[in-house]
Amino acid sequence: MPELFDSLDINEPDEASLRASELECGSPAHPCAIVVLVGDRRYDAPGDNTDEMVVELLQEVGFQVDGVVRVKSKKSEIRKAIETGVVGGVDLVLTLGGTGVGPRDKTPEATRAVIDKLVPGVSQAIRASGQACGAVDSCTSRGVCGVSGSTVVVNLASSRQAIRDGVSTIAPLVTHLIGELNQYTV
């Protein structure tokens, strides 16, 4: 039987070709993100500019924001919005809201249904930083972080303070994860 496999001449790519592919592709100049605003009424209030604020914050830390999507706090809608970003090939899907313990808070469950690998250190960093800055909803959040395909998915609580602190906390962590996802060699 070993002769059969030897005759197929199936070889893994050598290290030189993997490195050449890495250098050719490189990492994106500006990683792409989409933002998913989760809430039944939270973001519909007159004068609410959460969407503009989060886009500006992400741009300040080097992300290109391809879109902001508003969904109801329904697990299937949240999951569909996250999957759209993953299939669309964005580097980051950032969800805002739906991370508490209320009966309509379903974002962590929807996220877990989509991700392949959990990255609990990012969620822990968000909660620790939220506690330090006084963003109560951030430090009590059930939000998760994980990877789906080559997309990082992060849940943040919905208060302005939690969003500001969360984006600054995740920026270097997500950038590191994106770099790892774009790396072919070990």
C-alpha cells in the first residue's frame, strides 16, 4: 500500500513557496470591517449617531468600514448579518448590543453559532478594560470573540463608553489576529 501513495506524488508545498505566497499577498493596507447594530429600538432614537461614532473610531485605528447594518434582537437576524460579513470576506465583524442578560439579548448565542474558534482572551480584555473605565455594561457583558473562516467576530456592549473603550481595546488584538489569519507558515 505505501507504494500506491508514493506513486501519487502528492507533496505539500515547500516553505519557500509558502513564504513567496505570503509576501505576494501581504496583509491588507486597511483591514475591512462591518458593524452590526443589534437592538429592537436602541438605535432608532432621534439624534442617535452610534453608527457614525463607531465608523469614526474604527477608521481612527486603521480599519476601512464597508457598512453598518441594523438588525432586530433576533438570533436568526444577528447570525445572518454576521454570516454576510464572513462570506463577504471582511476582516472584522463588530457587533454592538445584545450582550446583556435580558430576555432579548441574543448576540453571544448568534455569534457562537457562526464562529469556528473562540478567542476568549479578547473578550476578557474587553471586560477588564470596561471595568477599569467604568463601563458597567462592558464588564458585565456576555460578549464573545472568535474566528469564522478568516474573519474575526467581536461582540461589544452598546453604551457609548463601552464602544469607545472596546474599539481602543480590540484594535491591536484584532490586528494581531488578522495577521495570524493571513499567515500561511508557522
